[in-house]
Amino acid sequence: MNQSGFADLKNESIIESDSLVVGTLNLPNLDANSVAYIDSSNNLSDIVLTDGQLVIGKTGNAPIANTLTGTSDEVIITNGSGSITLSTPQPISTTSSPTFSNITITNNINGKVANDLVTGPASAINNDVCSFNSTTGKIIKDSGIATSNLFLKDGSVTATGNFNMGTHEITNISAIRPVDTNINIGNSTSLPLGGIGNIVLGDLTTATANDAVCIGLQNIARANSVAIGKETIAGTNATIVGYRSSSGTNTDSIVFGHDNTSNGTNADIFGVNCTNSISNSLLIGNGSYTNIRANTTCDLGTSSIPFQNIYSNSSLIGPTNSRTVDNIVSNTSTGTLNNLVSFVSDKVIKDSGIPSSMISGGPFLPLAGGTMNSGSTINANTGSITNLTNLNGTALTNYIITPSTSNLDMNSHSISNVTTLNSKNANDLVTGPASVTAGQLSVFSGTSGKVIIVPSQIVTNSTHLLLEIYELSEQ
């Protein structure tokens, strides 16, 4: 301010008024286009301002002319002729989309806790599903999975590819419904082209034809067959359950166990390390079984469906008696009730045709070498004993008991130790020659009195001999 020529108005006049109206006040001692102010001496002074300057107060001092100072990356000051423009590095209106490097917020944004805000990637594909990009749960990224490929739990979206669960599980499934009649679950499983009715579960399992069930690891099931376990092969209409068991291409076999092989149709196996090459047969065991038994007492077969042949190299064992099978006696024919049996061979018997009613008492003598009990008798019942060669140690040529209605044929053997014959004391019986002439006399042979003979010198008949004996007696 130019102080030269300053006039003190107070000394010129005293104005006593609530208002002072001055039409034109010319202060030649002040600068043109300046801003007046009262200095520390209560003098009127002024400040000349340049573009963008303001009168800025300074406590205890005269005001000064200065510009506003902006802040880096926050408020920008642009001074102009008669103007000061305040701006920000980017628009920040409610319709603007400013870009910041970092924002720190200690309270809420639109009613949301700032620390719960999630940030996304720099770019993403429209309708892709986002996923977390860190463990903080506050950073997401584009998963690369389109929402159109999501399988929703309400079943409103149809899957177009395979599900890879990794090492995870699917639990609480009420049903699995295939698109056709096949069920195929597992790794590297195989179904026949156009196959129907197959169930394949596991790894490296294969159904080669329709209506096969193949469950486990490295199994093969052919048409209408079941292969369950590991490394099993089931032929058509076969059932194979176990480990490394097979019926190959053979059909209709049932095999349970491990390391078994069925080499025939209906060649069934229940066991371990068995090979059955006999069709329509069942092989049981593993070579070390000591018995095969039921849990409780039961029948082997039924009356309507009995077993055919039973092979054994040992015994049949009962609760009381046991017999080796080679000592069992059988009858190959029929028999009559109460008839005696006789042997056909060592172990085969037949109906002898002799009713047991014809024999009473006992025990009985064998055909050779038998000995009667002391005091016992043989009653021929008016029959005959023929071909008797010896009686009580005495040789007989012929001895006939009459009348003869039945015969006892001794077949040139002997009866010994006989005490009574036809109510006669056996020791009193007298034997005679094989043949004689009617009326011919005989004499005793020896001193026993039990043997008579016809001497060769006696050739007359009995009448002539008696006459000669009478004549001698008269003399």
C-alpha cells in the first residue's frame, strides 16, 4: 500500500451517525484492484492479489495473500484468472466409477461390514461361477465353470459330462437312476455296445453281453452271469464269487472261493484251489477238510429227490454201530416177508425161499462140521435121512427111515453123536449089507452086535437052513 498522501479522515471531520453513505470514496493511497484490511496500527491497508490468491488470515499478524495448496493424489488446485478450481484425481460423484489402489474402511459400506467385503478378479467371463482365491474368504476369482454347466440340487439342470469327485464321497443317496437299463459305476469299466440289463461296479470290470452283473476289480461277466470279487471270470449263466476263480467260457457253473477253476458245464465248486472238470457235478473242499456237516441234524436228500450214488472208502457210523462200507450186505432183488436169506456172494444176499416158520428153536447146525448139543435130537417127522455114510462112528452103506415124506440129504457127509433116531436108541441101531436076497439069513460081524452081514458060505434060503438046524437038534 502506498502510504504517501494519506489523509486522516478522523482529523478532518467527525461523523456521528449509525450509517455513512459515501457515493464515491477515492483512496488514492491504496492500490487499485487490491483488498483492504486494517493493519496492526489500525490503519487502512491493502493487499494486491494475483490469479487464484486469497486473503488468508494469520493469527496476531496481518493477513497475507496466498493460494490454496492441494494434496497429492487427493485434491488438485487449479488457479485461474479470477478463479480457483478444486478437483480430485478422478470423478467421485454418486454416478462415477472411481479407481483406487487401496481403500481402508473401518465401518460399513452400504450397511455391510467393510471387513466382510469380497474382492474379485480384474476380469471375468460373464455367467462364470466364482470361487475363492485364498483362505481368507475375501478374494474370489473366475472358476472357469459356466453356470449352465452346474448340476443343481433341485434337478432343474441336466448334467452334460462326468462328475469327478476326486477323493471325496457322495453320501445319503436314496437312489441312482441310470438313463437306460445299465448301471455302470467305477473306473475303466466296460459295457457291451448297445447292452441292456447290466450292472457293473468297480475298477477294470467288464460285462461282455447282456444281463450281466460284474462287481469288484478286474472281473469279466458274460451273458446272464454274475462275477463278484477280484480277477473272476464268469461264463454264460454262471455265478462266480471269490478271488481268482473262473468258469472260463463254460456255462451254468456256480463257483465260490478262491483259485478255483470250473472246466465243465454245471461243474460247481465250493472251496479253495479246486478244479472241477466233471459236468453236472459239485466239488466241495480244499483237500484238508475233515468233515462236512449241517448245523443241526438233518436228512441227506428227500424221499422225492434222493441222492443217487454215494462213494466212500471208510465207514458208515451210527449212534450205536459203525460198519466199513465194504462190509455192508445188500439185497439186489426183492424178498418175501419172514423168509430166510442166503448169500449170493460175500456181500450180497437174496431171498432163500425158505419161510422162517419151517425152522423153530435153534441154534442150527451148519452143513458141515456142526455138533449137536448134548441131549438134543433131530426129528425127521416121518421123513428120510439119505446118503448117510456114518452113524455114531460106524460106517454105513445105506440106512433108510420110512415112511418117507421128506428127505434130509447129507450129501455123503456124516451125522455124529446121535443119541435117538425115530425114538430108538441110536447106539442100538444095526446096520446091514447094501443088498441081500429075500429070505437069505445073515450073521453078526464082530462082537459089537450092531453090524450084520451075509456070509459067503451061507447060500441056502432061510427055510432050508431052519430045517437043517431042526434035524441036527433031533439027533
